Amino acid sequence: MTRRIVLLVTSPRLPAGLLTASAWDVVRGNPVLTGAESALATAVRAAGGEVTVVEAGATRALLDAVTAHGTVVWLAGPAGDESLARELGLRLAREPGLAELELMYGSWDPPGARLLDAVEVMDRLASPGGDPWKRAQTHRSLAGFLLEECYEAYDAISADDTDALREELGDVLLQVLLHARLAEDLPEGARWSVDDVAGTLVDKMVRRNPHVFSGAEAGTLEEIEASWEKIKQAEKSRASVLDGIALSQPALALAAKILDRAGRVGLAVPPPPADAQTGPEDRLGADLLATVTAAREAGLDPEAALRRATLAYADRVRAAEHSTR
């Protein structure tokens, strides 16, 4: 008789009982041991399986069970029970006649599964008994942090530092999760959750990409962008092409965005001439707007250009400081 110990590993992020057909076959047809009660143990019992909780001496219990039944299943815990697998492996390497050890994946994490962990961690932090600082925040008090984290991600992109970008995007995600968790505590009728955020995003992406999800012709990139804008305008019922532009963004980026939106619909509205302005600040503003207009016509990003020049100047200031010490 072939003796077989099956270590059944499952994803703790999927609903209990969502197993492969082969996993269900093995837990229904053989005795199952596990280290603690769990939702999965309950699901196996509900499906007619025999599950025994072993609080100590798991290796000995498995060897006894495999001797008696030929095949026994160990239902691993959320962390995979690596120490038990190591102990069993060493024992069976010394005494290979005792049993064969088989690792079986009954389920596995889908892409994005760690996002569920992030949501769970944030829920604990922002719930009673969690982090007092996070529980004391509001959407308004967090607004500056969201901008700061986005700028730090922008810095990582500018530096071509993909490792830093990964970390900074995590900080942006933290802000999204915290805002969503705080929204769950809003008054009835105003509250929403991270699932509402994700659901709205999914619906929007599907709706605005008919060339991917609805069988529409893709066309050129320009045609795809035009279709995106047309769908967005129908969704928002906007009275102006400028509606929806974030007015709090830096002034150079704001000017470039407004010029871009006007250009998309063929509006040729010239910027105000500087010499027609009465005050020095108005003339400076008109000069800067003219510079942004010229940059757009040349296909340049004025915000990125000024940023690069400013950072280079900062390096020169630091070098001058160093030379005077």
C-alpha cells in the first residue's frame, strides 16, 4: 500500500471552500488533520470530510494516520506551516519507507491578492483599538499628505528610480485606503468604501475603453483619445471643455492643461499680451502664459522643464555652499 502525506496549502485570501477539484477529492476521500480550527476546516466537514485538530505532535499524528489509512491530508494554516513541512521532510529523508510527502495547492493567490491584506490592515488601524492618529484624521486633514505622496512618486519617476517608485506608490495607496476607510464612518447616505472606489474605477475603465471591452475598432491613438474625451464628456454632462480640470495643481501645469483642452476642440484663443497689462504682476503672468503657450506648441512640458532647471540650480547652490566651507 502506498503511503502518502498530502500537505494541502490554500490561499487565506480566498473564500473558504474555494478549492480545486483534485483538492476536494483528496479531502473528501481521506482523513484530514490540521493545527487549528478554521473556516476551511468547517467547509471540509460540511462537504462530508473528516477533520481532526492536532494541537501538538503533528508529525507523530501524521505518521500514525498514514500507517492506518495509507493517505492522510494535512490542512495547512494561513502561513503554510513551513516548519512542519521542514520537519516532515527531514524525517522522511532519513526514513523514506515511512511515506511519500506531496505538496498540493488547493487554491492560490490571484493577482492583486495583497491588496486585500492592505485593506485588512488599514481597517484594523482605523477601527476602535487601532491607531489614534489615523482615527483622528479627516479627508481635509489628509489632503496635503496625498499631494506630498504624489509628488514623491513623481520625484522617483523623474529620477528613473523604479525601486523608489514602488515604495512611493505604496504610500499613495495608503492614502487611498485611509480615505476609503474613513468614508465608511460617514453619516448614513454619505458613506462609501474601498469597494465602491474600485467598482467605480472598473466601470469607468470598461466604459471608456470600448475598443478593448466592447469590440469597437481601436483606430489610431488620436482616435482613441478623442473617443475617451467624447465618452467622458457624455458622462459628466460638462458645459465647458475646461470643466473637471484640477484648479489646485501648480500654475504652470494648470496653464498647460487649459491650453491643451482648448486645443483639443480647435479653439484658438490667443493669450493676453503682456504689454496690455497694467500691473507688474499681471505683465509677469501674461509673459509666463505666453512662455507656456510656446512650450506647448514646441511639444515641451513647461512644468517638467522648470522643475529640471530649478533642481539643477539647487545643485549649484549646494556646490557653492560646499566651496565656501
